[in-house]
Amino acid sequence: ADDVIYTPPPQSLLKQLRDSLDNNQNYKRRIKNLPKPSGALVFYSALKKEHIKPISSNHYQVVCDQLGSLFVSISEDGDGRAPKGEITLIASLFTKTKDWFNLDKSEYQERKKNYLQKISIALEGQFAISSENWLHRELATPLGFERWTNRPNGIVGGLGQNPDIFGLFGLSSRTPYQGLWLCGDSIYPGEGTAGVSQSALMVSRQILASKGINGFHL
């Protein structure tokens, strides 16, 4: 991921607009003044089920001083994500994308190693895991997300939802440009499969309503 440079996709979509994006300066300022989206660090690991304490859920949010909120997902034994008797443990946290670019290779590898160790220690303490019992550990950074998902600067999750940009104050699916509608994890109600699907459903209903078709239901 260290040597990959992101190349934006062709702007064919924007060429289909009847009006140039430059024709609405207020909307351009609105977009420009939105907060910067976050990136993510994702810790992928595997271990034997016997080497983690009994758990009551497959999903946790762990808060620690050094890392902040750590979102954890643990597979079920036998669900196909790992061999029988083993489980996968995935943990993620938000990070500023700018902290991972413009580093030389040695700085990047050192930072990545430090976060891998910090996350490992936090999980070991939370789930009673001995450090020698990890079967596999690796860390994905914004550079990896940029390479493998083609997301600019490795952005994930869209705009962080907070009271200033949520609901009526958020980025609308409607735009000032005829034929241009928005959906995704930066649009109300926010990120996640359910949130993104809901934003797409809202756009579908709005487009149909603009053509006089109401009462659309899935």
C-alpha cells in the first residue's frame, strides 16, 4: 500500500449534468465547509475459541485511554469464517487519514506496528487473551483502503454524524442540480448497511415522486 497513488475515476457522471457545478457557489461552499471524513484502522485476527474468555455477544464497543472507542466483532465457532474450533476477531477505530499519508516507508511501518501492538494489548486485557495465543494478526490503514477499495485517501464511513450535520442539518439527498441525487454513508441517516440502504430508498422514492409516482414501497 505504501507505493500506491490514487487516481480519481473519470468524471463521466458530472459531464451528464445539464448545469455545471460551478453555477451554484452556495452549494460549493456548503460542500467545502463540511468536516473532513474519517479513515479507519482495522485489526484482523484469528485465535482458538478456547483462548478467549466466554462472551455474551458477538459485538462490543471497548473504550480505552490510548485508542478511544474500539469496535469489536467476534465470529461464531463453526460459522465458516474460521476453521472449526477457531474464531476471527476484528476490531476497528476511527483515525485521521492525514496522519497516514506523506510518511516515508520506515515511519509508516513503525506507526502501523505501534497501533497493532496497542490494539492487541487492549483486546488481550478486555477478553483475557494471552499474547502468545494469537494465530494471526494484521492491521489495515487508510493506505490499504485506498488501494483495495479505491476510496480517496482511504476514507471510510462517510461524514461522521453529529448534531451539527445530522438529520435536517445534514447533507441532503436532494441537490440544486437537475438529475443529481445523493445517497450513501454521508447522507441521512448515516453509515452502515442499514443507513446506506435507507438513504438509497429515500432517493428512489424522491425520484419517483418527482415523476408523479407516489406510494412506492419495497
